Amino acid sequence: MTHTPDFNAPTFNKLPAAVWPRTAMRDGGVSIAGVSLPSIAKEYGTPVMVVDEIDFRSRCRDMARAFGGPEHVHYASKAFMTSRIVQWVNEEGLSLDIASHGELLVALHAGFPAERIAAHGNNKDAAFLRDCVSKGVGFVILDSHQEIEDLNTIAAELGQTQDVLIRVKPGIDAHTHEFISTAHEDQKFGFSLASGSALKAARRVVELPNLRLIGLHCHVGSQVFDAEGFSLAAERILKLYRTIIEECEVGEEFNILNLGGGYGIAYVEGEQPLDVEAVSTDLLQRVNTYAERLHLTMPFIKVEPGRAIAGPSTVTVYTVGTVKDVTIDGGKTRRYISVDGGMGDNIRPALYGAEYDIRLVNRSTDAPLIPTRVVGSHCESGDILINDRNLPEDIRPGDIVALAATGAYCYSMSSRYNMMMRPAIVSVGAADDKAHLMVRRETLEDFFNLEA
């Protein structure tokens, strides 16, 4: 779902509400939660990521309300994870998904209750699995037959019984980018429903003394905007769910159906974000109908939003550097605006062709709009943040611009390419109306400390 906005000069100053944080306001410049973005840029330098705590928490509550309570919602920490974000999730009563050993350790370091953590991963090693069991992780999502055996062995060594879900590939095409579609057959995650591998996994789990099967899991993809894909996946998996109840020795604890995440957000003006309330109502009604047809008690539904909570809460602020005009086809020109970040802090445009909303945030402008490309400072021709947009012709070196909806998968996928260090992260929206440093800017000294 892409849409390139056709700005005119007056509307360029407006901040599209569906894209920017809920507390964002323009008064000449732009502020979030009452804190001026130019003032943050001055204090912390640029690039800098600004997270709206009010927005983030409100989206946690929206998800909890839509799905029947916080116990139904796991925040997908891979989208955006810091200790403070983990603490916000905990305080809002949500559970937490982790997808690596490192994410588990960050969650525990932040004081998140282990029993509300679910552990994902297609290649969990022995150390990761051992910490899952020994720290009391709520459940492990099994991803391979090898992992079933490894986890049972480790749980036996520790004298524990570990609760598990089986990740099932339901064979659904969620109509998303190939790299973020995760329910079709030819990909690395989970057990195939069509081939019988998922049922085989369930049978094996219930045979083993140190594993307890409590439910099934699936994930259809990312940037999904309606209930259709989730619903079809649920319908297929519920048939497996019934077969497991009929054929395997599972007790009442086998009652979870985790439908994953992937809920879409708006990235540019003209896009509409997912209507969480409408989709959840539709989805839950469909699942209940399917369950009744199969003579099943309605399973306990869990979902795993990450982007839908973190994405709109954050903007990335840059300082404009070089501005130059480039001659393109037919003698036309395109303005190139370089900023002091790029693919090191936001790889998504290069990786997925992702689009973002960009605005001038240190002042308003009524200048005419001209064809423009916004690029980063990395030595890479593909280092493009905004590929083709009409932007004000008076944007000049030293101006402050910001990309909205950068909370999901930007810092998480960041790098120090060209030895450009990862940006600082600050939060706004606390009771004192100030910006608070969440993660300091990475320095060359940090890199030198890693060298042997």
C-alpha cells in the first residue's frame, strides 16, 4: 500500500494526523508532547530519534482494549527495544515477544516479568533455550523438529517442564513484500500445515515429558490492513487445533491461538492506518464462528503488534547539509537534499522501497514545491530516504527536517556503515514536559573499545 502525496505549499506545513505522533503540533516549528524538535536537535545533535511516550502508551492501551485486555497482547520487541520501552510495556500490562537471546537479556535487565515473555526464533541455540527455561519464560514458540528435541533435553537437565507453542505455516499470502511475508511455505519459519509437519510436531511434543503444549502460533506477514489474512489463517489452524485435541493427549491448558502481528500503519499522507477496533472485532467474530463450526471452545487469542505500537510514536530528526540541483531526463532538474543520517539509521527505503512523510520542522514555509530527492550521507547511491517528492524550494543548509513513523525497524536495523555512529534516542511526554535521553549517541570510542 503506497501513496505519493501531492503537496502544495500551504498543505506542506500541516502534519498528517494519521502519520505523526498524536501529540505533534506545528507552531511555526514542530513540537511533540510540548517539546520543540529544533530544541531537541540543538541539545542532542542530529540525527536524533524522538519517541512520544504518550503516543506509545496510548497505542498499547488501544490494542489491549481492542482484543479484550492486556493479557491478549504481546508487544513485539524486535520492532523497537530499549530498557525504557520494555518498562513502558510492562507498566501497561502487556506481555512481550522476544526473537533472540539478546532481546531476552534486555527484557530481563529491564525487569520485565519472565512469565509474560514469549520466545521466538528459528535458530535458538542451547544457551538461549537454557535461559528461557531457567529464567522462567512463559512459553517458547517451537520452530523446528530439532528444537523440540533440544528444548526437551535442556528442560530435563534443569528439572523443569517448559510450556510451548508450535509455529504453523498456514500457507497464506498476505499480499505484502516478499521479505516480510511469513506464512507461505517457502520460508524459514515454522512447521508446514499442508505437509503434515505441524501435526507431527504436536504429536512429538506431547510424547516428551519435559514439554507441555499449550497452543498454536502463526504469523501471516507485515503491513496487513484487514482481518482477511488473519481470519483465513485462523480457520486453517483451528482445524489442526481440533485434530490435536482429538488425537493427542492434551489437557485444558491447550487453549491458546496466537495469530501474530503485522498490523499496518500509515507512513505517508493519504494512507489510512489499520482500524484496530474494527479489525479486532471482525477477526474475533470470525474465529468464534469457526470454533463453533468445529465444536470447539473459543481459544484464548493472543496477538503480537510491534509496528502498530512503536511505528507512529517516533520521528527521526536530521539537519540539512548539501543542497544541489541535478539535471535529469529531458533537461529537467531534481533537487537533491542531503541530511546527516541515511541508510545507517533507516535502511527500510533501500531494503523495501519504504516511503516516509518528511516535513520541515524548524519553521513553516510557503515556498513553491519542486521535484526533490532526500538522500543520506553514506557512500552509497542507494542511500535514499525520500525518493521522489515535491518539497519546498527554500529548504537550505542548516534547516531541520524530520521523517515521521520511524519507530519500527529503524533503530532496530541500524548500522554504523561508513563509521557513522548510531543516533541518540530521546523520549518526550513525561510529566515534566522535557526531553529525556533514552539511548545516548554511539561514538567512535565505543567502536575502539570493541577492538582487540
